[in-house]
Amino acid sequence: MNAETIEQAAAAWLATVDPVTLQLATRYTQGGHWLLLWEALITIALSLLLVRSGMASRVALRLERRGISIVFCAFSVSGVVLLALSALALPWDFYVDWYRERHYGLTDSSPGAWFIERLIEAVLLALVLGLFFALFYGLLRVIRRHRSLWLGLLTAAFMTGLLLLYPVAIAPLFNTFEPAPSGDVREAVSALAHRSGIRSEAIFLYDGSTQSNRYTASVKGIGTHARILLSDTMFRDGVDLQAIEAVVAHEIGHYAEQHVAWSIAFYAIFVAGLFALLQLLFLRAAHLVYRGAAPRIEDPAGLPVIIALFTVLSLLATPLESSFRRLLENRADAYSLNLAREPDGLIRALLQTVDYRAPQPSLIEEAVFYEHPSIAHRIEVALRWKEANTRGDFKMSPPSSTLSAASGSGR
């Protein structure tokens, strides 16, 4: 089958989606691209506001006068700065994470529930990043050479620790997890898990709908601590066993192909590279924004400047990060097809994500912003696999039942 026929078959699948849904998805997705810029600008503005307020400098000065160690001083200053940023950004976060999601039908949570979760997240962020910055400034005080390398190693260590802690210590703060009950779904997922070296008892259902209506599953943890987590949103419109198998196999692909390790290595190098640039820019930026003597990069009082510079550099590096993550998603799709052998199930699962991911972006838009390959591209990959691996008579186009269900669901 030639490329043109594959494209036509993919178009037939996409035609099962309601045009209004596609229009809303495009608006939501492209609006999200602009939100990246606005969020960066707001973070920079709030960081500069904290510089002008002198909050970080006053806290650091008081602690240093009392002879407090640099590690505890950095922990305290970073905690204050991060909590202040979270508080100042609360109206923006409310608009982006609740109002906008509710407007597009992607969440049913109440404002009160969102606020409580946001409060917990802010406290956790202050504690975790507070510890990170405590070690970060401790390193800066004792290390003069190869600082970027050491920061990369620190980033890798922290990511590893968080990935180990998340399933057992962090996730239960936001959701309720229960072992998957006996039945067709558990049997199918257990079979996939067994073939990939994940314990069959480590399969859980959770109330993901308390945060989002997105169709999702995941594999969290490392090694023997890995858990397969299925959101209740996967069962909202009934049980599509083939789609569930395809999605779970995709997530298992991330686990089986060591994508966690690759991600840790990537972000360690990513952070180290950004910090190397940040060191070159810090002194000049600090002199521009501080009225008096500018702090050195080793001084926790300069944390708001580091946050502002890191935000700018991260925004500019968006295409690099997006490309890396698309590479992993492509690999996970290939793993899913070979493990579950459910190309139609994968396609139906992909169509469940159309609400919040425009399926046919331009090449530039996909290259810069998309952390997943476009849905259209992924459908074509599934169809090519189907053609190469399915024996006997088969159809590339969706069955009429799929057309009826899609047109009637409004998705």
C-alpha cells in the first residue's frame, strides 16, 4: 500500500471525529502554545518583583548574621521565594489549570478541590526544590570548577529519588489507588505486564477524573517499584479492551525501553547546559535588576534572578525538549504495536485524546511545541504496522460502528 493510500485511510479515521471537537481542539492546542510564552513572562515579572521587594535578600541576611549554615539558609530562602511565587501566580494558575480546562470540558473538579490540590503542590514544591537548592548552593560554595557537571549529577539524583517516591509517597496525596479488580481488563493488562517484567499484582485503578477527564494510563516507579496505573477516565464510555491494551502497552514501552533512565540523563545534561549559559548571564542580569550591590551566583539572595534566567533559557530550548520527548513517544508506540498487536485499538485510543491535542498541526508547530507526535502521524504509523503485520483480509478504514459512535459522541 502506498503512502497516499495510508494518508487516505488515516484521514478516514480522523473524519470520525466531530468537526466542532476538532475546531475546539485546535483552539485549545494553539492557545496552549501562547500560554508557554505568557507563563514565562509572568514568571519573569514575578521574579523581578521579588527582587525589588528585597524579600530574598532580607531573609538571607538575617540567617547569615545568626551564623546559619549555607545549606539551611538556602533551604529557607528558596522555600520563601517559591511559596511567594506560588501565591503571586495563583490567579494565573487558576485561569490556566482550572477555568480554561473547565471551559474546554477537560475537568469536572470544583474550584475548592483545585485550590486544595494547588496548596499541597505549592508546599511540596517548596520542600522538594528547597532541598534541591540547599544542596545546589552548598555545591556552589565549595566547588569552583565543573559546576555544570555537578549540577547535572545533582539533577539526576533528585529525579531518581522523586521517581522512586512518587508512587508510594506523593501520588496518594492527590488520588485514591485500588488494586485492579478481577476481570477481562486485569487479565489483559497482567498478560502485558508479565511479558515485560512488571509484577502482575502492581496494577491499580485510580480516580484520575478528580483532576482531569483525559484518557490516560501510566507506569510509575523504577525497577521492581514500577506500578501500572489506570485512570477511571478510561472506562467512562465503556470498556474498549483493545484500546486499553494498546495504551497500557505504550506505557509499558516507556518502562521496558528504559525511557526513565534516558529522561534522567537528558534532563541532567539539559539542566547542566542551561546552567553553563546561566553562569555567563547571571552577573550582568543581577547588576541590571538590583538597586544596590548585586549578589553573587553563590548567594541564595540571587535565587529570583536564577529562576528568571532559567525560565528564559528553558523557553528558548522548548524545541529541543519537545523533540526528545517525541522520540520517546514514537518508540513507545512501536513497542505498543509489537506487544499488544492492536493497531485499531491504538488508533481509537488516540482519537480519545483529540479533545486536547489538535491532530494535524503544521510541521513547524509539531517540531517546536508537540511533546507527542501528531495524532495523524501516529495513526499512519499504526496503519503501516497493520499492513505489514496483519495476515489475511483486513480493512484500513474504520468500521461503520466506529463512525456511528464517534459522530454520536460529540468527541
